[in-house]
Amino acid sequence: MIEIGVLVSGNGTNLQSIIDSIEARRCSARIKVVISNRPDAYALKRAEKHGIATEVIKKEDFPTREAYDTELAGRLRKHGVGLVALAGFMRIITRTMLEAFPMRIVNIHPALLPSFPGLDVQKKAIEHGVKFSGCTVHFVDDGVDSGPIIIQAVVPVKDDDTVETLSKRILDEEHRIYPEAIHLIGEGRLQVLGRRVVLKDGPEPTGSLENPPVSIFADKTRP
Ligand code: GRF
């Protein structure tokens, strides 16, 4: 079974979805440690409630990002972690971590990459006027939200959406796809071919969406 370390900085609803999916046996993985850069992250309390080991590594205690990541990689190794899941971890991952866990770091991003990498992406999606947004689980590489894509989920952007309403709709999907991606990695079901991540023996994706809904076939004739 794959042994994971989850890195957090905040609320930890994605961490919670991974914990819940493991406990419900929808995701076969074991969380060995949850590490935060912020001592006040609520995610730490969520982990403690489930008896999961927690650690805090504060940025002030390290002179450089690389020194921070050397400590981080060491602690993850000490806990026997084989896969690192970033779940709202608000720090840039350096080469030090990428070399310690090559193609073994994943992230969840609240937009349909490669659109809207970076921060405040729900606001950017609304302002741009896209009709769909969603979320992406991807492997982490040395760019910003640029690594090979594992799973995406799509949600409509509604005309009256605010950042809060769209974020909530996206977050609900994050909680579905992140544990699934971890499960697929743990089961060895994914093959990485350059930028493409291929699911072995997976079901065919079906269906299509449009927004606003197209009514020409439903109407048959128009007045
Ligand atoms: C999520 O929107 C995730 O996509 C982004 O950071 C947020 C973390 O939320 N990377 P939470 O701490 O898991 O509730």
C-alpha cells in the first residue's frame, strides 16, 4: 500500500477528503505524516483527530528555500513516505524536493490547467468569462502548476457566480478527484508518457457538456 505524506498550510479540506476516502476504503493508501509550514493550520487538527502524526516546519528557521526543502525531504523520508501530496501547501517546491521525490509529488489546483496557473484562479476564471472551470490533479515539476495532468473535473461557471460560489463548486470536485488520483498512483495504474499520463485498463470517458445548454435539438422548431 502506498505511504503518503500530505503537505498543508491551511484549512485542510482536501486532506480531510483523503482521510475520509482511506477510512471508507475508497482509496488504498496510508497517511504517514501531515506536515505544515504554519503552526496554526487547521489541517493539523484534522490530522490529530484521526491519530495521524503531524509536524511543523517553519520557514523562519531556514536561511534558504533549499535548506527548508532539505529538512522537509528528510522528515518525509524518516516517516517512510513514498508519495508526497500537496494539499493547499503555500510554498514553492524546489529542485531539492523534486530530486528527493522524482515524479512522486502531486498537487491539486483549482482550475483547468494549463488555464489559470498560479494564485486567485477562481477570480481570474470569472473575470476572463470562461464558461467552465474545474480542478486538476497533476505531478509537480519545476514550473508553476505545469506538470503532467492526472485527472481533471469540470464545473460550469454560472452567470451570477462569485469567487465564493465558484470556489465551493470546484472544491467539491477536488474532494472527489484527489483521493482517486492517489489511489490510481498507489495501484500502479498510471503510466507517464512524456507529458501524457495514461490510465491502464480504465473506463472510456463519455459525454460532452455545453454552457449555456444548447436547446436547438430540444426545441425542434423555433417560432
Ligand atoms: C484548494 O483550493 C486547492 O486546490 C489549492 O488550495 C486549496 C486548499 O484547500 N491548492 P484546503 O486547505 O484543502 O481546504
